[in-house]
Amino acid sequence: MPPLSLLAETRILAYASQGAILQTDVLSFYHSIYTHAVPWAIHGKAESKANRNPSDPSMYGNRIDFLLRSCQDGQTIGIPVGPDTSRIISELMLCAVEDRLRLTPSARNATGFRYVDDFFLCFDSLSQAESTLAGLREACMYYDLQLNAAKTSTLIATAFNEVTWARNLSGFSISSGKAQRRSLMRFFSEVIALTKTLPDESIASFAVRKSAKIKVLKENWDIYLSFLLRIGQEHGNCLDSIVKIVCTYVSARYPILDSIHRIIDRLLIEHALYNHHFEVSWLLWLALSLNIRLSQNASNLIFRIENDICAILALHMRQRRLAGSSKEVAAWLGSISSSDLLSNHWLLIYESSLRDSWSIPGAKSAVDGDPLFSRMRDKGVSFYETRARNRPAGNS
């Protein structure tokens, strides 16, 4: 795949001589893929419905469908985000959508491209763009996909212009000397303003990663940290990068300011209430890394989240006496037996069986009763390292 940085040039070349543009993408693409539609894309819808046997080698799409469902407790909606297998399956699905789109006459002479699930297509006229949009919408629906209405538009080509925020922010120089404090304030103030006007762009994430490449002076740590925490409150998808930056500076003997304590506790309560696993797990990792004790309210909430990663981090927090005691994990796990090691909570059960202090009733006997998991335990296999620390972020 070409790098994202080349897409602007590709767009300019595509629409320069055209009269109209169609832009759209698939709504929640990976999360909305219907696994039964995978064999439809490979073998055809009618043939797949007539033969659903996953053991028939001529219908290998059925086998893929079966394996996808087996990875997610039999669910038929959504595939994992990230693995290369998902990228291959996404191409299978969208190439099938493109094949069906070719049934729309106006689509056959389009220029432009598809980048994963983003479409940028160019036409002689606006009517051709609108006709192709109708055809693309139908082609997606045929495979149980939907276009994202918020990101769908047809417009006259001369009305289109490239978004320039990434180039502008890339060219912004954050000072490494006496003017650093002022330049940090200018940079992040501009970033916050841009996120308000362009909420669908990854501006906050881009800015945080850019700031990680410079060394902030100790006298400017308070203002830099304040901006990072402000961004972390509004943009939870940046928390992993922010946590790594904070841990990097603290390891370099920058102070753990009171604002870090307050924000961890407040954001944990906020995200735990909505079962935001990603945000909670990174906040717990930050608290562990900085040896910060949670309030009783935050402690009670984190133990109620039915997610193995969050639960393992919470139990580690309790072991380190950074979180209050709670029986909530054992409560939502329920009675444990060896068969539960084949459930989606196998990781939590196995890891807790290795540590007496985590005290999940039934975990140790469940592992004792399973020949594969007990063998892993006897070989000293563990998936969670209690002594792990963050690697430094950027050049700080």
C-alpha cells in the first residue's frame, strides 16, 4: 500500500481534469463485516447460500467464515482490527463490492482510488458522481455493509481542496531553547483549535506523536504535561502515547505532579462507567508505572469491568496495594472449572492461577485439571510480566 503522505498527490492528479468528485467510506468497516458475507464475496451469494458446508474444500470461504466466528464466540458481526488476516479479508470484501459497482454504467469511467475502505472517485459530471454513489451504496448493502453518511459527499471538482493541517503542523517548530514554553503554548493551542473545527481528523494523535520527538526542558514540564492531560481527557485514543511520554519523563527524574494523580483517578472513574477497556487499561498501566494509589471509588469501578486485560492490571494494582480490595472479579467470573479455560476469560484464569496473591477461587484447580494449560504452567509460561516497564518514547 502507498503511504498516506502520497494520497494528496494522487488525489490532485485524479481530479485535475475532472468535473466532479465522490468521497465516502464504509461505516465502522472492520467492526461491521458480516462473516457470512465472506463466502458471498469469494464464491457468489447464491452459491454460498446453497452450499454452507465448511468442510467442502471447493467452498473454502465457508471455512474462513467458520474460523472467523470461532475467534469471537460464534458472533457473525465484526472481525478483529489489526491482524494481516483481517486486511486480506477486507480486500476480498471490497474487491467484491467494486465488481458489483461495475454494474453501474457511470462507475466504469471513473478515475481515482480506493484506500482500504476510503473511496475517492472522479467523474466528468456531478450527475455521474451521484449515480455512482447510488450504485456504490447498493453494492455495499448487497454484502451487508453501509456507507458512512457523515463522510459521504459529491461535489464539483473545483470546490475541492486538500486539508492542510498535517502539513502545517509538520512545519511547526517547537523550540528547544528559551522560547520553548511559548512555542509549546502556541503549538498546542493551535492543535486544540484545529480539533474543534476538524473533529473527524487525527489531529490530536498526530500532535502528541510530534511532541514526543523533542526534549522538553524540566522548567517547561508543567505546561507540557498540562497540555498532554488536556488532550487525554478529550481524545482517549491518544492515551497510549501520552502514558509512554509521561513515563519517559518521570524515568528521567521529572516530577510526578499532583495533576497526574487527579487525572488518573477522574478518568478511570469516567471510562470505567462506560466499559472503555482501552482507556482504562492504559490509565491503570500509568498508575502502576508511577506507583499511584487509586481512590476507593475508582478501585471499586475497575474491578467490575468484565475484561481480562483490565482485570489483570487491577489485580496487580491490588497486589501492590495501589487499589483497594474487591471481590468483584470473582463475582463476575462466577464458578470456575477447567472448561472455562476455553472461554474468552482463559487469560485471566490462567494468569491468576500463577499468583496466590490474586486469589481467584477455582483458578488453580481449573489449570490443574487441564493437560495443556497445566503443562504451560509447569514450563513457566506467563503472558503478563509484573516487572515490565515502559520503553522511552521518541527522543526524550
